[in-house]
Amino acid sequence: QVQLVESGGGLVQPGGSLRLSCAASGIAFSTYSMGWYRQAPGKQRELVAEIFDGRSTNYANSVKGRFTISRDNAKNTVYLQMNSLKPEDTAVYYCNARHIVVVSNMYWGQGTQVTVSS
């Protein structure tokens, strides 16, 4: 059974930082690209950042220079370090795993709420 369990969300003031974690089980972690998506109320889910096994990364323009995605294959965990948070970063953040060859093999976490507000 595949599980992606996110943690680290919460309430933070503008300019603050949070670190999200996503622990994966039930998959061969190193054969999956890992990503973070977010969905704000009334908006579509959007890609925030993704990381491939070769450590190459991709970021949404809105978070470049502020967010950093990383992965620890030994711990089957992906992280999202979020700095200089803005109110517009408020959303539910979802972890995603997508097989690097069979891209239809894709899984989602349950989501973690991030709220940026003073």
C-alpha cells in the first residue's frame, strides 16, 4: 500500500519560514520524481516544485529564490523549505510521487495546510 504522509504545515507570519516533509512508503522511492503542489481556495492545483532522482529541480516562477525542494532517498522523504512566505502562498500543499518511466503510476498525499497571515 502506497502512502505519502505530509507534515510541517501551519500558521506563519509574512516573511516567515516553514519546512514541509513528505514521507513515502510502499514505493521504490528512488524511481519516482517527487513534487509539491498547492491548491488555494477557488483555484486549481498548481505545481510548486519537483525534484528528480538526479537531483535536478524545477520551480514555479512564483516561488523561485524563496522555496527549496530536496530529497533524502535513504529516508524516503522529500522536503520543501519555504522562506520569505507571503500571504499568497496560503494553500493546501500536496506531496506527489510520479514514476520516472511509467508516469501513470502517480500518487498523492492527503495535503497539509499552510496559512500565511499576520
